[in-house]
Amino acid sequence: MRTLDPITTEIVRNAFSAAADEMNATLIRSAYTPVIYEMKDCSVALLDAEHRVLGQSAGLPIFLGNLEICTRATEELYGRDAWQPGDVWIMNDSYMTGTHLNDMTVFGPIFVDGELTGFAASRAHWLDVGAKDPGGPMDSTEIYQEGIRLGPTKVVEGGVQRRDVTDLLGRNSRFGYPAVGDLGAQIACVRTGQRRLEAIVAKYGRETIEAARDEIFAQTERLERAAVRAIPDGVYRAEGCIDNDGRSDEPVWVRLAVEIRGDEMTIDLTESDDARRGPVNCGEAQAISACRVAYKLLINPESPPNGGAFRPLTVKVRRGSLLGAEEPYPCQWYFTPLGLLIDLVVKALADVLPERSAAASYGDSMIIGLAGVDHRNGRPWFDLEPTVGGWGAWHGSDGEDGLINNVNGSLKDLPIEVLETKYPLRLTHYGFRADSGGAGRWRGGNGVVREYTIDCEQAELFLWFERSVTPAWGLFGGHDATPPVVVVNPGRDDERRLLKASRVPLRRGDVVRTMTGGGGGFGDPRERDPERVRRDVRDGHVTPATAWTVYGVEVEG
């Protein structure tokens, strides 16, 4: 095998990354629904012929190292000969991809001079896939209530888009036109990846590309093994629970053990709860991805993931468990235990990695959905949003205020201007939630208050808010954060407090106030610099009462 100089290797590395970034830009600019083109609930990857990551753009971390599972699974089902030039495939089966049915993965092979050279893949959240409720149910008890379910299916054959499959997808969505539009955007994304990899091979030659790829993978593996080897050998444990499964009041437990042996790390999830009746289960593929996110937070986080990443990591998942769900268990809110899992891996290793570990984050996507008929045009509408919150503090820094949770990465909250233009809603308040972050020498980040006023005759409210039983915990003397709460019509006679809800009827003028939790604090609050406490009060992050009672700093209110 040819040996390359470092400069050529870096040029090729950046060519792979640039190709993935261009794929992502194509998808976002071509999408039809705000959940993709504004909120960027999507991810893309460029793979080699052995399904290993060459380049992956910024996107949702929870899909880390996951898109190649789809191409591998397709090949296992249909054989290597299934890949043909010009074809594009689609799939969303929760037990194969690990996610909920709204996450459609679209991918295709890349042939150069008649030889299979790689794959281009994208995953994007479709607003509606025909579940029993708009967007996806909060109370499903089996996968069949959650929408259309596809194993690997050709949607483009020989370069021609299949009208029958496209029609099937459009007919199985409440918003068929934008669904077909988003499908087109994902196909365009795949085509962009195909053209870019073809161009890279044409410019540098197959031998150079393969040599650079092998060196990039080897570099990544060396760095990661060195980082794991620096952790003391041992078994480190942590456990925590989410509030419930949406169908009962019983907590749902995630338990894990992290074993370090030399330059190998094993994360064992087999003691976690069995699959639950409510929609908090996930397929094994996503449990592995969540462990990879936690691993990447602690191990060589500066290096982008590629086919050499995660080689020191083994994940054990028990089939039939919460994190290894099988048919027919529901998976709509699969990411809820995964956000907790990521924090728990960090917690388990905090004592041996104190300068790399952060206190827990607010933890979940905190979903609000609003649906109805728009009085302006008589058309049905549906707004589905995750809500930002506070992240945990760490040694040397406060946690971030109002940031999306750790499974969602570069996902953005919906701009107010877009929200009020597209939907009959008004956002009457949006700001930080004072004192919601855990106190500490370094303060946990604050959650937010986001208040919606209904501006049509009738609407329905859907909620999936979490981590009230186990709010973000502090580390090394830092305090726990304040948990989330949602209030409908605050201060009125019909005021209600909710966390999970489905199809709650609303009328014009009703108000929904969402308040997300903060991140945990780090270190003893009494050791915080008094001037930083005073600045927090001036900025509205800490109240004068908390400054005095918790931090011991007197500030005139």
C-alpha cells in the first residue's frame, strides 16, 4: 500500500469533510419543511465501499456512526449485488435504524468507472409519517400506531424515481406535498455526495484516496486508544431514571457499567429496564450511537469522527430491553433514555476524569406540538419543536444557557418570525429562566421560558417534557438544577400543569408557558467568585435571594 505525505493526507481528509458539508447544505436548502430547513433536524455521511465513514457534517450527534448501519443492513438483506448505479434507497424501521419512524434515511451507492466506491447517506426528520396523531403520538403502545414503517426500499431505480413508492410515502402523511418535497431534498443530497466523491477520486486517483483513508483511520484509532489507556483500569457504574414511559407513573431505569482495560472501553447496558409499554424504547443501533456520543465527549473530542473512530469501544445491549427494543414495542420518543444515558456515562467516569467531565444537562428534547386548522387559509397546520435548556458546568467554566440538548447537536430552535408567519400562534415571551441552573463554583446553565398564545379558534396541544424526577445533577459539590414544568393558562381559573400530554384542546387566547430545566453545577457554590455572582444577578441569570442564600453574596435587588 502506498505511503502518503502528511500534507496530501490532510488535503484528502478535508476534501471528504467538504463533500459532507456540501451534501448537508444541499439537503437544508432544498427541504420543504421548517423542521429541516430552519431547525436542521438532519445529518449526512459520506462512506467508503466498506460502509466506513469518510466524512460526516455537523448534525445530530445521536446519529453518530449510525448512518452506515443502514447501508450495512441493506447489504446483509439483499447482498452486495443489490447495489446498482443510479439507485437510491429509503428506510426508517425503528428496530433497524434505532430511531423513530419520522427519521427517514435515504442513501445510494457511488460507482466510479463501474466499481463500487462508496455510499452517500442522509437522515432527516419528516414532520408526519401517518401516525395515529399528527407528528407522532405521545401515548403509543406499539410500533403500528407510530406511522408507516419501511425496511430498505428502492425509491430511485436506475436513475429514475419510482412513482409508486413516492406516491405511497405522500399518501401516508398528513402533509403529503412537503413530505415528497423533503424526499426530493434527500435524493438531491445523495446525488451531491455521489458527484463529490467521483470528483475527489478523479482528481487524486483511487490509490491516493485509499492510502489517505487508511492513514486517517489509523491516526484516529491511535489517538483514541492513547486517550482510553490514560484512564485507570476498573469498572465504573452509574444509574438514573426518566420520569415514566408516558403510559404509567413508574420510573424507567437506565443502568450502565463502563469497564476500562488497557486501551479498550466497554459500556455494558444490559442491566437497564426491560422494554416498556410506552414509547420510550429504542433500537440497539441508537443505543450504540448514544454511547459513542458519550465516548466522544471524553475521548479525543477534537477529532471529527471517521471510520477509525470508536474502534476501542464495545457496547453491550440486551435484546428485549429498553435500549434493545424489538417488535412490537413503540419507539416514538426513543431519545429520552439516551440523553440520560450520555450523562450517566460521564457521571460514571467523573471521579477518574474530573477535568473532562461535566455535570448533567437538562437532558431531553422537551417537545411541544401544536396543531389545528389555520383560519387564514383553512388548511391544517402542525408545529413541532424541541426546546433549549441548560447544560452542566465543568471544571473551569459555567454551563451553557439555552442550548439544545446533547442528542441534537447543531439543531436550532424555530425562529419567532418563522413561527408567527407559518402558524396561527404568537410567541409572547422568550427568555432565560433565572435560578434554573444548579449553583456551583461554576454555575449550571439556565433553561428558558417560552410562552405561546393561540391565535386560531381551536387547537390541540401535545407535550413530551422529561427529567422532573431526575433533574440535571451537580458534580463535586455543585447543586442539582431545577426541573422542567409546563403551565397552561398560568394564573387563570383553568390553570393546569403538565409534562406529557396528548390532544389537549385549546381555544383562541389560551396560553402555553414552557419552562425547561437547567444544567447541574460544578464545585462548591461558596467558592464562586463574588463578582461573577453579581454579574449573574445583573444579567438576570441568578436572583438576589439566591445570590445571598446559596452563594453568600449580598446584591441589592
